[in-house]
Amino acid sequence: MKTITIQLDSHSYDIGIGEGLLSGIGAACKAVGLAGAAAVVTNPTVAPLYAGVVTGSLQQAGFTPVVIEIPDGEEFKTGETLNSVYDRLLEAGLDRRSFIVALGGGVVGDLAGFAAATFLRGIPFVQVPTTLLAQVDSSVGGKTGIDHPLGKNLIGAFYQPHLVLSDVSTLKTLSERHYRAGLAEVIKYGAVLDAELFALLEAKVDGLLKRDPQLLGRVIARCCEIKAWVVEQDEREGGLRAVLNYGHTLGHAFETLSGYRDLVHGEAVAIGMVQAAQLSQREGYCSVGDVERITTLVQQVGLPSDAPVVATEDLITSLAKDKKNRSGTLQYVCNRGIGSYVFHQFTPAQLAEACCSGR
């Protein structure tokens, strides 16, 4: 197992990455000082595959586990689902000595983490991501929350886990669509923060698509190292951490306008990255060749690159509700070449018009 530690003033924790780690979750939770009852929040897709291994390991380590299933899908990352989790936590008798295990992808991690942040004013939680997107991005850094009908992740909290345990073996059962969607977040790190990683991805497309476990372990670890470095410097997104929103501003808007049904998160981010690269080139931050490299890699891993057809007015309205909006201006992440970045200020109207006029 490779271990990466995030060192924060408030709370530091380890990210474990390797194969066959689920059977050791109980011992790992014990090692970080957790005790009492453990609520394993998961979904009907993941539970039949991995809930038994996780609860068995927790029981063996002396914990009392209870499984809470929530519906599978971004459209269920809502206040209604969150309240149903609170109900189950109360019914199971969890108290402040208890903890939550988030077993699943980004939706499970975000919602279960927010439940942990707010239940009894905060109880510990552990991230056990089972999707590529969650292993490289959403499980790390303490962003938790739910969506609102007017926008994605508008309700939430920064709340760090006690532990992240990423078992690469779980990626073998991930659907093709969601696996490829996770590659969007991997590409993001290379495009704006690590030119060597981007070049590795270009050279190893076949291995990525074949889910080579050694390659995945290396790539996931590098992404987590990058995110750990960013979060250590800017835990609450006051500056540098905003770079991780590359491709997300327009991506979130496309997700929202699709009702969280037509596009999964990684697909929307892929489209957003291609749009960002094109805008970066128009603003003089990168070359046409850089745009072609980003677009080609997105397409080679089987992700969409063309923006969906949406009304400019609808896109403006959605962008205006983005949580990064400050006094009518969005701090937009542009790639400066490959492996570097620059922030550029756009109004929602300027961004929407640039996007829609490029079709």
C-alpha cells in the first residue's frame, strides 16, 4: 500500500492506495482511534459487491456496523436523501463516539461526508472510494455537500475525513462509462498542474483503457499527491485550490441544465476542459497545439468533447448561480500551455456567449 499524508493545521490524515485493502478497513479505522458504531453509507450498486467485506472487517475489529443504502445517481444527491440518512443514523442509535464510512463513488462520499459534518454537530467519517473519480479527486480534501435544483454542490461544508482508503481492485467492477468519466479528473491534474503526468497519460492510453492495475496505482497516487499539495496550502479554496475547478465551471452548468441525467460528472468536466482549452487559446494563454492535445486525449479515452446545445440565456442563469461567482464575476481557470494555469475573470454572460458562439 502506498500512503500519502495530508498535513493540515486542523486535522491531518492518510490516504492509502493499493489492491485488496477493503478487508483491512476495520484495522485501519482502529489504528486512527475510531470506536463504537459504524454506519456504512453506500448504494444498491456497490453494496452487493463490497458491503459484506467492509462490515465483516469492521466487526472483526470490534465495531458495530450498520448499512445505510441511498439511491444511486447524482440526481439523488439531495436534501431529501440526506434527511433519510439522518433518519437511519438516529434509528440505529449512533452517537458522537460513532463514525460514518462512505463506501461508493463521489455522490456517496459527498453526501455521507456532509451527513457526518452535520449529524450531532459532527462525527468522524472515513472515505472508501470505489470509483476512479472518487479515488483521484472527490474523496480527498474534505469537500462535502449536496446539490440544489438551481446548481451543483451549493449546500455543503469543508469537513476532512479521518482516513481515505482507495482499493484499486474495486475499479475492476466499475462500469465502462463511469470508469472513463473518472479519467476526466485525471486529465485535469495533468492539464493544469503536471505536464509529465499529462505526457504519461498520452503515452499510456491503451493501458488506462485496459485498467492496468500497476499503471492505475501510479496514476492515482500521483493525482492524490498533487491534490494533497494543493489542499495543504489552501484547505478552504481561498486561492490556489480553485485551480482544481479546471473544466468544472462550465461542466457544472451543463450538468445542472441536463437535470443530472444526460451527463455524468466526468463527462461534463471533459467537455468543460475542452471549452476551457479553447478559451485559453483565445485569450493567448496556450497554443492551438495545446488545445489539440487536450481535446485528443479526452477523445481517446472515450469522453465527449462537444458542448451540448443549450440556450445562451439558460447558461448565463446557471453560471450566475455558481458558488465561485463573486460580485458578478467568475474566476475561471485557464490552462497556460500544458501543466500550468492562470486565472481569468469572466462575467457569466461573457463566458456563456464565448461558449455558445464557439459551436
